[in-house]
Amino acid sequence: MHRRCGSKSALLLMILTSWAVNASAKECVGVVAASTAPFWLQVEAGTRQAAKEQGLDIYFRGPNREGRVETQLQMISWTLARGCKALVIAPSGNAITARVQQLAASGVITIYFDRDMPGSAARGVVTTDNFRAGLEAGQTMAAALAGRGNVALLRLQADVTSTSERERGFRQGAQEGGLNVLVDAYIGNDSQAAVNALRDDLPQLAGIFTPNSVSSRAALAAMRRLGKAGDVLHIGFDGDALLLDALRKGEIHSLFIQQAHAIGYRAVQLAAQGLRGELPSEPVNIALQVRQVTRGNLAQWEQDLELELSGSP
């Protein structure tokens, strides 16, 4: 009799413990970045801050290199296996759009960040205003070169919508400002590809534009190998430690830096709204502005960034 009562008590304790665990378990948001480049570390910090404020768990993953659609698809499966009911992703190809359609049909809420994809079922998009950012970079270069000279547009890759829009904006701004785009080539994150693209025309070039952190790093490495870093006006994108150091040294003229922390933060905020059933029926689109950082305002930008990352007002 005593043994039977003990068994019942143990069973009851297990049930109550299970209920308590389930009641206290947080909802999960899966976050799939485009790569593990330094830019995404700042994005991740934003996602984690928003998740903490919203009482959510974050499962953050990203491919080692940009454009790995198959890896992103696998990572989506991992987030679902962990029970995440919302997904935040930087889509790297059309296959993601098809997968998001399937997720929507099963009740999983998807938010895109950093870039959009046409025809998707994403409930929200948080991006940089990429065309405008590229246009401002082209206008800045044209002004710095007094509307004269040949420039190089060193692209990332053809199927990345965010950088493609920056490249389109830069070309328009540079040409409208009187510059001639002499070199137009895809270099990805390959410094040797950048060397190959620049080497023959380098004596005629007055400026270089690169649309993201890895292409900016590749072009910087190429110019150092060619012994010309700082001799040609280089406007890049994003601001990791290596690029900021090059800016201090004068090897880079300026960097157009995205609100990486805010991109992650706002995307998880939208995911939280979706989990609570608070999103409107039409997709929510949030376009954030960039900040041009030069040696002159670098210290102020770093101070502002430190406050942002600490969560201070």
C-alpha cells in the first residue's frame, strides 16, 4: 500500500513538473543570417536584445559564406525542429521564397531582414534603404572627385538583392554626377578577383565603390597588394574592425554603415508581434537609413554605436 501511494505521488510530481516546465517555456524565434561576416554579429546583438525584451528565445544561425541557399534551407529545418513558430531570415535565393510559402501554410510566421525577395509570403521586411544608400555613395564620390574621372564598381554577386540595389544606386549617382564607370565587375569576397578587375585600369581610376563588408575587405586587400591603398578614393559599405582601421589610416575615404543592430532588433520585434497575432494583413516594410562615416566623425559614430549596443537611450 505504501509503495502504491509512493508511485502515485511520484507520477503526480512528474505531471506537475511537466506542466510547470511547459508553462514557463519561452516561445522561440529562429534567425537565419546570410553569413558569419562581422556585420551579422551586430545584427545578432540586436535580435538578442529584442528577444530579451519580448520574453522570447532566439536560435541564431548563419552559413559560413554568403549565398549558401542550401545551408539556409537546412538551418530553417533546424529552427522548426527546435519548435520555433517564427522565422527571421536574410534570404539568399529564390528557393527560400518557396520554403516560406510552405511555412506560411503551416502557420509559421516569417520576417525578412537585410533584403527582400519578390513574391514571398513574408509578413514583414526590415532592410536598409539600399538604392538610396547606393545613390548617396555615388553622389558623394562624384562630389569628392569634382564630377570628373573614371571609377570602378566592384559588385558582390548577381542574386543578392540588397547589394544589387546599392550597386544600381551607386552607378546612377556616379554617372549623374559626371563620373565614368570604367570597371564594372563581380568580385564577391575574393581579393584576387579584385586584383584582376583593377590591375589593368588602375592608372586611370580615381575611385572605387564596394557594396558590403566582404567586397570592401577584398578590394582593400587588393589595393594593398597592388601598393595603391589610399591612392584611389575608396567608398565602401559596412564597418567592421578591419575597415574602420583602414578608414583611420586613410586607405578608405568613407564607409556607408547600416544600422545593423536596429535591423536585427526591429525584425525580432515584428516576429514577436506576429506570434501575438498583432501584425496587419498587409506586409510591414521598414526601410532604415545608412550613416556615412569618415575620419572626421568616426569617434562620434563609435560613441553612438556603443550606446546603441548597450541598450542605453
